[in-house]
Amino acid sequence: MVCGFGSCPSADTFPGLIVNGTVTADWQYVRMTENHWSNGPVTDVKSSAIRCYELDSTSATSAGIATVVAGSTVGFKVDNTMGHPGAR
């Protein structure tokens, strides 16, 4: 799964795929992230987790492959309220 957003906040998770208004089960077609329970951020910017925050090396192969017909509307379900407290 490639991030299709201008930026991907590391503390938000997008576990569900939405195809033509139908939301799939969480993590069915999306790689499970390390922070799937906590929504905690990646704190080490030198870590390889900064890319996709994958759970482990097997998470990439555990996500299914969805069949999406050309012209379909595709989106992702956010798992929490998105926001940022601003500069501190």
C-alpha cells in the first residue's frame, strides 16, 4: 500500500479500505501498523518505521489484495479523530 496523501501523520491509522462506499474489515487490505492499538507516533526519524510504521516484516504479506474496478471510488477509514495540537 502506498501512501496517497500529501503527508502521512505517524500517529493516525487508516485500517479500513473503502471501495465505492463499502468499508472493508480493519486491516483486511491495509498493512497493520505497529501503533494500531496506541496511535502513538514514530519517535525515531532514523528508524525504518518512519516509512509505513509496519508491525513487522510479515505484515506486508498479511494484508489481502483488493480487486478494484477502474473508475471506482477508493478511500481509507481513519481510526481516530485526526488533529494536531500545533507547535509546542
